[in-house]
Amino acid sequence: MSSKDFNFNLKRGYPRFRLTVIWDTDTGSLRRLFKNLKQAISTRVDSFEIYDNVRDDVFTLAKVFNEYDSLNIIFFQLSTYGGEQLIRIDFNPNTLKEFGGMKVWRQLI
């Protein structure tokens, strides 16, 4: 999944309002935190799926409706900006609430 795929879901009739949260640190690499974040989320989500692309350091939390239709709820990306690693989290608060993702969000925070 890419941010393009995430944005596509927002254009499917859902509100286009979106928040981006950036995590950074002065203590070094965020790669381990990013990996642990994905593992922690995957053990706590019942009605969601995680789609990941390890090579691109991206994963999404998606609500699956059937084998052909799903909606990305939260987009996670480990990236480097200005020589520093950042974890980017994109989501639409209305979609998060509508599809029961607030429980997962509270666990993240």
C-alpha cells in the first residue's frame, strides 16, 4: 500500500479531512519502534487487517468488508527526511471513528 492508495480511499465518498502525525527521536533509529508498532497492532486488532510492504517501510490498517473490498483506516510509514528518520501516521478521524478504529488509535497513543 502506498499513500496514493490511502488517498484513493479518501476520494471514494469519504470526507477528505486528514491528519498526519509525525514521530521523531533524538536517540537514533526508529526502525525497531516501527517494527514493534506493527507487531503490537497486529496482535490487538480483531476486525481489521494489516497490509504491509516491508521493502517500502509502509503498512496500513484496513477494514475488510469482503474479499474484494476494504478501506484503509490508518497509514504508517517509516521515512527519512533531512537525514532523520520519522514515523508518519496518516488517518481520517471521521473514517477512523465510523469504522471502529478509535480503540486501535487509543492503544497507539
